[in-house]
Amino acid sequence: MRGVSVSGREGLQASLESVIGEQCPPGTMGALVEAACRHAFAVPPAWRGRLGAPGSPLWRQCVPDVRELEAPAGAASPDPLDETRHAVLPGAIRRYPDRLLVLLSDRCAGYCRFCTRRRMVGRSASPAVAGQETVPPDAVAVPAERGAVTGWLRAHPEVRDVLLSGGDPLMLPDDEIVAWVREIRAVRPGMLIRIGTRMPSFAPERITDALCRRLVEHGPVYVNVHFNHTDELTEAARNACLRMTALGLIVGNQTVLLAGVNDSVSQLRELFFGLLSCGVRPYYLHIMDQVEGTAHFRVPLARAAAIWEELALTTSGMAVPRMMIDLPDGGGKIQYMRGMLLEDRGGGQLVFRNVAGGLSQYRDAGAGAPM
Ligand code: SF4
């Protein structure tokens, strides 16, 4: 492979060996290092020592898998949501007329193997990944520049919803996070301000009283957390969520439906009730995006719909998030339910009505899966 120094690869291998040690299947270390060169590898601090056996829910989410190297199938893309084409500024993406996504950092406290932005996330944290010449540089440079973003927002009064994301915005120091919120609030008092973070699961101690209080001063601030499995809901994680809600942040959760991690009614029900018990409303259940190197995480739509319907029929409404599918090529996010499919062209090629009223083609996981 070009562009990755020997020391970078050796460093990655040492890091992988320290985590998976003797549990590495014979003959696969080289491929795992290669996968870690394509997308940053780091076990979240709160998950260290808790990964369990290979294939466990935490393990699958953060340990590289040889299947990440498989040739992309069908429509899989490094940028399935077409974010690069929708960048209005470095680090600022506008995919909907009234919303702006702002990327404050490319770093996270751990790296999810299924990350939709794996083409760019973790580059600055991992010299091996940053030096990977086989991945083209992303036009959506991070981090965004605060003055440029607030100036742009002033010139676009139709935008009323700003999502601060990344990477994880909470990788920044408190002063910078608070400055972002304060300055966006100054642009328009009624702006909907959201922060997307995985810190309550990855590093719950990052959710301090001081940070919560400072954000609330510029509220309302909505925090979208991200939990995928009940094993993430440790006492520390639960306390982090309770801290946020007790101090006045408004917290919702996004879950990604992941094969072999949480693709069962019983697991999702426990997860969503667990979140509600610490003040967090389950908000979205995402169908996996068609990201290169992540096909082994995808759940066919028919199965996803069956899981969601069973959940909705047997569970308190508060514990049933909307199931969303983000259509490829910038088609936008729509709620997915059986009956929304316009056309099944066979071979897994499906057609949906997108948010702009046009048609979006979608390739299902497992070609030809019945709807
Ligand atoms: S925390 Fe979010 S941005 Fe970071 S690797 Fe996971 S999914 Fe990607």
C-alpha cells in the first residue's frame, strides 16, 4: 500500500495486538492492519477492557474486520450521502434548504467501523490513515471556521437549524464548543441548535456539569447522543445522560441498526427503555448508509421493517423511534415503512420518492431481498 509509513503500520499493529491479542484469528493480522489504515482505529476509553469475545456487540462496533476490505458492492460509496457536493463552506454542508451541518472536528473518542464519514473521520488522529494516498482528500475540509459559518448564516435567513457534528464536537475544549453555540445563538435567537456526540457512551466523564451549565446559558440546546447496544449503557453513561437532562439540555438518541449488534426486537426494546430511564428519548433508528467497507453491518430492508413493526406493535410509543433511511446521492432522509417503496426493479434495486419529490435508486443489502 502506498503512503503509509512502516512505522505507521507497525504502530497500528502494536495497537491492534494490545487490544485483541491472542483473540486475533490466525493469519488475519495483516488484513486487520490494512483495514485500520483505511479508517482510524481506537477503542473508546469507556469500552476498554469490556469488549468481550470477538464478535460481541462492542467488539464489532470498534475492532477492524477483514470484511472492510471487500470490494464495494453495488452502490456503496465513500460518500453515500453526497456531502462533498453539498458543502457550502469548508466543514459546512447544506443538504436541506433550512438546515446546516457543521463539522467541528474529524476526531472522536473512539472510531465506529460503520461510520458514514469514515472517508474523513479520524484522519488527523491517525498518521497512518492521514498518509493513506489511496483515499482521495475530501473536499469537505474540517474543522469549519466559526466566523465563516456565522457570516454565512447571517446571509441565509432561511436556515433555522444548525447541527454541530464531526467527528465529535466534544473533542474540542469547552471554550470552543460554547463559543460555537453562543455565536450561532447571536445570529438568530430562534435558531434550533443541535450537538451530535457519542461521548456519553465513549467517554462519559467528558459530560461535565460545567460544560452542561455553560451550554444551557445559550439554550435551548438539543443534544443527539448515539447508543447502539445496552452494553454501552453503563452506570457512568447513564449518569452522563441524567446529568445533561437534569441541567437543562434536551437529549435524544440516534441508533444505527447494525447486523450482529442490535438487529433484534428484544435488544432494541431494552436499549430504548434503558435510554428512557435516564431521560433520553429514542429519536431515530437509522438504516445503515451504503458506505464502502461496511456491507457486513447492513440489514436488508424487509428485515429492518419487520423488526420495527414488531417493536411498534409491542412497545410503549415513547420507546419507538422513527426508522429513517438516508437515500443515496443526496436524496435526503425519509421515514422508512413498508409501502414507501415505489418500485422494485429486481436484484435489490429499489426506487423511493426522495425529499425533493424526485426518485432515488437504492440498492438493498442482500440483492433481491423481498419487501
Ligand atoms: S462517533 Fe460518530 S463520527 Fe465518530 S466514528 Fe462513530 S459514527 Fe463516526
